[in-house]
Amino acid sequence: MRKLLTLILLTIATLCPQPLKAQSEAALRKTIDNLEASIEREEKELARLKKSKTSKQQLVNSLARQIEKRNALIAARDKQIKQLGQDISAAEQRVGELSLSVAQLESSCEAMAREAYRNYRKNNTLAYIFSSSSTDDFARRIASLRSATKYRKEQIAQLTSTRDAVQKERQALAAKREEVALAKKKLDKQRAKMREERDLAKATIRKMTKQEKSVQASMAEHEKRLSTAIAELRKITKGNKSGGSFSTTTKGLKLPVAGGRVVRYNANTAEIVGSKGASVNSIYEGKVVRISRNKINNKYDVYIAHGEYISSYANLSEVCVKRDDNVLKNQKIGTIATMVNPATMDLEYKILFAIHSPNPKVTMKASNLFK
């Protein structure tokens, strides 16, 4: 019985959440808290814009930011619910194993109680002691009885402890189920809010004049941020030899999004759409020189040096490389993420790709790379 209980407790210890997972859960909760705080601030800004006589463009831009944030929050909530579901499954398994242990311990304790009662009724204990053949035999029998008594006490203590463990696990399981129910309720609320904001944005866009629509620059802010980063990275990549064969004449490369297509070229940049979960790949061999993360929407930007040339991949949901990694041509570096289409307010899977010459006065055409 002891061996059985030890085995069960070892199994339980194996199933318990590890420190790494606890850290992951803590990081996810922090992400959710940050997104919720950011959404709350944006809601106040939206309320102000609706009351004031602001331009339709400002309102649409604010709504686009809010939709991006809500979409990031929905993704985080989905991940949280999935994690909680795994926790619930593990907890249910632990409760089942502990309940089995309780049943076995109860059966053992009942058998010991019946045996002790029979011995008491028949006065077998005294007969066992006084029928000793010698002093040494007498001592051995006394020790044996004491050992049996100690074992019974240990079994009862184990039974009590295991019953308490079952109760605690059931309470934790109930708390996890309540947490899932609350998370799903909040998730449904965010989805409903996002639908409302998309409808409002679409209605506002329909009322915009042609001039207002032309001013609506979908990637201006992102491109500005990328340009600032490239100016800094040119200093770091000067003299870099990784991927040194890349040049302005390089052509015939694959699109960085597996199965993707270009929806817009703008000089050295390309907006590339793909499907959910599509891989984002390095266009050429090189070295990862920077990975940055947007704190508002949790999206990643990856920068790779090919000699002194730099390629950038903005709006990734996940990355599978790290800074200073050497990557091969067409090697996966991450996964495509969603982005709001400012013309329709629809969410689509898109990255912003750009290629940069070591000479800032030389503008490379992204369209030439993929011919």
C-alpha cells in the first residue's frame, strides 16, 4: 500500500504545473492586463473624438488602433482559455487518481479495523505474546505488534491527508472552471465591442470624401517606425559579412510569406497578405540583427542583415529566431499576424516587408526582388 501511495504522489508531482509554465501564465496575464488598460484609454479617446468635431480620419484611425488592440486581446484570451482547459484536464486527472487512492486506503483501513476487532474479541494478542518460546521470541513479538500498530496509524494518517488533498483539488478545479467561464464571458464582450467598432468605422469611411480617403495612409506610421530603426541598424551592420552575396541585382527570390501575395508595392516596401498561421521566411541568408515588439498590439518586427543590406519583416505574431542568429534562405523566422485594413476595417493576415540598401540615398525596389 505504501508503494502504491508513493507512486500516486509521484504521479501527482509530475502532473503539477512546472515553474516555467507558471511564468508563462504570469506573462500572459500581464499581457492581458496591459491590453485591457490600453483599450480602456483608447475608449476614453474615442468618446472624446465622438463628442468633438474632429475629422473623420482621426476617428477612423482611433477605431483602427482600438480594433487592433481588441484583436490582440481576443488572441490572448483564447490562449488563456486553452491553458485553463489544459489545467482543468490535469486537475480532473489528479482528482481521479487521488479518489482512487482514497478508496484503496479506506478499504485497507477497514480490513485492518476488522482484523483488530477479531483479535480483541478472541484475545489473540495476549495469546500471541504469552506463547513465546523464549525471552528473545517474546521481544520479537512485542516489536512486531508495535510495528503493526504504527503501520495502522500511518495508514489512517495517509487516508486523512489524501482526503484533504482531494478536497483541495476539487476546490481548485471549481475555481479554474469559474475562471474559464469568466474569461469566455469577457471574450464574447470583446468580440461584440470589436464588431460595433468595425461597423462604426465602416460607416464613417463611407461618409468620408475622396480627399479624406486619399489621406488615409494605411502603413504610414509603421513605415516611419521602420525607417527610424533602419537608420540605427545601418551603423550596426556596416562591415557585416553574413549573407554578403546579396546585392541590388538579386532577383527571383520567393515571397517572405508562404503562399502569400503582394497587395501593394511602395518603392522598397511590400504589403503581403497570407493565410492564418502562414510562415514568414527570410528572403535570403543573413544574420538577425534586431527583434522589436510593439507593446500595444504585441506584434513583432524582425530585421535581418544580408551583408550590409537589411530586410525587415513587420507585424509577426510569433518569432522562432533570436538576435544574432544566422538564418538560411527561406528559413522560417516567425508567423504572420493580423492587421486592420483601414479602407474596409476588416482584419487580414498581413506583413509589411521592406529591403534597405547600405546607402540611404539608394532606394531599392521590393518588386524587383521577386521577379
